[in-house]
Amino acid sequence: MPEIEPKPLSDRNKRLLLMLVDALTLPFALWVAVALRYGDFYMDMSAFWWLFPVVSVVGVLSFRKFDLYRAIVRYIGPSSMLPVLKGAALAAVAVSLVAYAVGAVTFPRSAPVIFWFIAVILIGGGRAAIRAYFYGLFNNYLLREKVAIYGAGDSGAQLAIALLNGEEYMPVAFIDDNRNLRRNTIHGVRVYDAQNLERLVQDLDIRRILLALPSITADRRRHVLERLSSLPVQISTVPGIRHLVAETGFTPVMKEVGIADILGRDTVPPDEALLKNAIAGKNILVTGAAGTIGSEICRKILARKPSRLVLYDNSEFGLYQLEQELRNGGNPDTEVIVLLGSILNQGHLLKVLNSFSINAVYHAAAYKHVPLVEQNIIEGVRNNVVGTWQVALAVAQSAASELVLISSDKAVRPTNVMGASKRLAELIVQGFAENQQTGEKRYSMVRFGNVLRSSGSVVPLFESQIRAGGPVTVTHPETTRYFMTCEEASELVIQAGAMAQGGEIFVLDMGEPVLIRKLAEKMIHLHGKTVGPVEGADAAGVIEIDYIGLRPGEKLIEELVIGENITGTRHKKIQQAREAGISWDEVENLCEALAAACEQADYHTVKLLLEKYVTGYTMVADASDPGFVLAKAQGQNDNVTRLGDHQKP
């Protein structure tokens, strides 16, 4: 027969059980008090035996009156000890009065005072012991993750209580920059200053640091995170007391600190006037809407209440996911239209622009993964260059008034096909801007660096490698890249488009470049690991960094502008560059020739066109690349530069 598990006691039965225990504890406390007074634990107390039921009844009724039995024992705190003090005092007074009234001459007059101390210790201490048991001090201390709380203020103190009441984390230290708090204790947890953090983490075996600093400035927060990022601990943040009370009932909702927080930049609040002028009440189309940048642009657009938002992409599953998200949490006043389509189908694009009376197009559709485009040159160029040509043509032939191209820092003095294709896309949009007769349409470009957690970012790759135990692969110790969060980049793209007059290349302020090696080290530390190599038993928590060399077409250092012709704009984080373009006739010839070459998979012609129109670019082909194999099969191998025959730029 299956074993039947006992049912847990109801709240009423638990209270009755506690009352019974207290009813037995109080007479015992009185007996101990009298015995201590006489110094004899075997003395005869039959002369005043009736005082024992008196202290039991009065004490239990007093505890009940003061709501001691409504306090949940596992969550009992210092405030819950007040009913114990009051109830024990009333029981002591009752015993004294009854003994005096009936003339119990052998009952010592000091016994009630001793009884009060013993009763408080037994009843209050018993509940504290039960509370400690549920905290895990006895049953699961070693199983709980040891954490430190950064911030010994009110938020930190409340967080400590919440953690002690839980079963997952055990706070072992407070950390605070106020050195006057050093050596103090809060809820039994010692406060340490912020010096010698590395030694503190090692000595106390701290695995996670929780930030309880809800009111500090952004600069101060970045300073703290920068200091903690060198430690092999995970870092989490928790909301302030106000949010805990309002939203979660003192349940600490922890948010993992990611690399975006560590690389935090000085952000500028968006210019809402620019955003509204660009979006409010308009019909907007976003190509590549299911991508990382495209989807975030859609979210920012939807928040500014356009009349209609058209999501255009060739990814069925990506569009489905984005549609579900936007329809469930979007703006009910905006019509959201989801369309499967290719930017290479100019007729379809034109029909869409006219049918939905599109005012502005944000062109984010592109292949962006450098090594993959390097190995798939024909499709990379066809999508990024010919696709941009088709989008721009559709805008020119429709009633749409604005096109904003999402470009890349890899378009600046490119050394890879992806960068060269994005530079050609810029030249095409510049050509359309300069070819206008009336200037009623605005063509502009927005150029920026890497977006954290985008499909081509190193961050997801590093995370998967860390979870797998390493090694983390970095191309070169001195490789640097610019990084920006997707949310900030998307808002800046829309604001830049709103300032466009025609033909501008807007360059987003990406801040300081980041060493990829340092990025990898910080990510390893954020996962609670140590950067290797380390031999022996300590190697379990160690992740090594493996330098694999630059991949074909990859640059050591990325740039954001060609030349120095760059000026500011009304927005602090957006600059404007003026760069030389090509004539409209050259744009037409280039696009027609590239379209024909891609259609015929003419690798050699694509190579020549890229090298001709992208200043300083020379294609470097590897004999193992599919494009080279295709060219060789077509008899073009004599005209294709092999990797070993050409020095990489």
C-alpha cells in the first residue's frame, strides 16, 4: 500500500499546540524560579502548589490577549517579543498577588521576578529557536548560497530579513562605503567596509553580491559595479523598500546584473519632441522588423502612438513572436500589420508602401554576421546592397517621404564584405538624396557600433561558452569594439531620423571603445567564475580565455567616421558626418551591375565592383570559402585573391 503522508496542522491546531506548550512551560519556569531562590531543586513545594495552575492560566490568557498566538513563528521578529514580555509580567504579578492574598508564607517574594526572566527566556527563546530552524541556521545553513549585501541602509536591512526568512540565500556580510558602520551588526550580520573586497569574498566564500542601493546616482552605481566586476561573484540588484512593499510584499525580486550594466554609459533622456515629430500619427514601415534592432525600433515606435505600424520581414517565426508581443502589450490605438516579404521584391514593397499610405521607412533588414557574410558573398551583397537599392526605389516611387538606413561602423574603411556592403548601401542612399529634384523626400543614414545581445554580438557567444565551462574564445588581446544597448540605439535612430534634411550620415556617440579581452573577463566574473588558467583542485571554477586570431576580414579596431568632417546636432549623443559620395549615374550603374552579377553568381564581378566603389577595400578570399569554390568552378579562380597571396589590411 502507498505510504500516506500526514496532513499538516491547521493554523487553529498550531495555535492550540503553542498554548498547550506555554501552559506547561510557565509552571516549569515558576518551579525553577523557586528552586533557584532556595538553592534546592528537591524542596517540597506542596504548600503553594495551586500557584502553578494560576501562573499557567494567567500567562496563556495574557499571551492570547496580546496576540502572541497570531504571530507566525517562522517569521517572528523583535516586535513579536513584546507580547511575551507583557504576558510574563502579568503572570508574575498575578502569582505575587494570589500568594500574598492567601498568606503563602513559604513562597519567596523574589520568586516572581526570577520567574519573569526565566519565562521570557524559555517562551521567547523557544520561538527564536524555531525561527532560527526555519531560517536554516540548523538544518540547511551549508546548503544555502552565501551572499553579501552591498548597502547597509534600510533597503539592505529589509533585504536581510527577507533572505533570512527564505531558504535559498544566507547573508553573511553587509558591505558599505561608510566606514563608520564597520564592525556593526544588522540582524546578526556584520558590516564590512568596501576595502579589501577580494579578501572578504574569499574568506567568507561569498558567491553572490546583492546591490541594495536604490537611491544612488547612475555614476555612483557604475563606479560600484566596475569595482565588483573584478570579483568572481555574481551580482544582482533588488528594488527599494517602496517597491518591495508595493509590488512584492517584501519578496526580494532579484535582477541579474548583466554586462550592459557593467559597460553602462552616460545616457541622455530622449528628446520626446523629436520622437513624437518622427512617429506620432504617422504610418511607419520597418524592414527587418523581426531582427534585434528592427524589433526594438518597433517597440519604441509603438510607444509613441503611430497611426499604423507595418512589420516587414522574411522570418516567419520572428514575425510571429514579435506580433504576439506587440499585440499583447502594445498600443490599442495603433494598427499593427504583419507582412512576410523580401526587400529584394521591389514590386511588393511598392505595393505595400502605397496600400498602407506609409510616411516613413526604417530600413534595418541586412545580413550583419561578418564571418558568415564573408563565406556567402553573393547573398550578402545581394541582400545588403541590392536590397537597399530596391527599398530606396520603392520609397522614391511611392508617397513615402522618408527613408532611414540603419548602417554600421564596419562601413568605415571596411576590411570585410559585410562592411563593404553597408558602405555601398550608404552610397546608394546618399545618391538618392542628391538626385532629388524637389527635395520633398528625406534620405538619411544612422551609423553605430555593436549592439549588446544582438544576433551578431559576442555577448551571447561568451555566455554559452561560459555555461559550457569554457574556454572563451577571443580573436586578439587588443581587439576593441564600440558597444551600445539596443534600447538606446533604437531611440537614437528615431531621433536622428527626425532631424534629417536629406543625405546626412548620423553617427551615434558610442562612448569609449571596449577591449574584448576585458569584456570576456568581466563576463566570466559575473558568472561567479575566475579567469584561468589555474591547475589542481581549484580549476573547477575557472574559465580560460583562448586567443584564436582575427577571422577573415575582421578588424582589430573599429571606427565610426571617415575623415574628420563631423559636427554636432541638437542631441548630445548624435553627431552628423558629411562624407563623399558617388554620382547618381554611378549609383545606377553599380546597382544594376551588382544585381546582374548576383543573379548569375558572378563572384569575380562582385569582387571588382566592391573594390572599385568602396575606397581602400580589397577583397581577401580564402580557398576554403564557398564563394571561392564557386568562382573556381566558373573558371574565375585566376582573378580571385587567395588569403596567402595578399597581406590583410
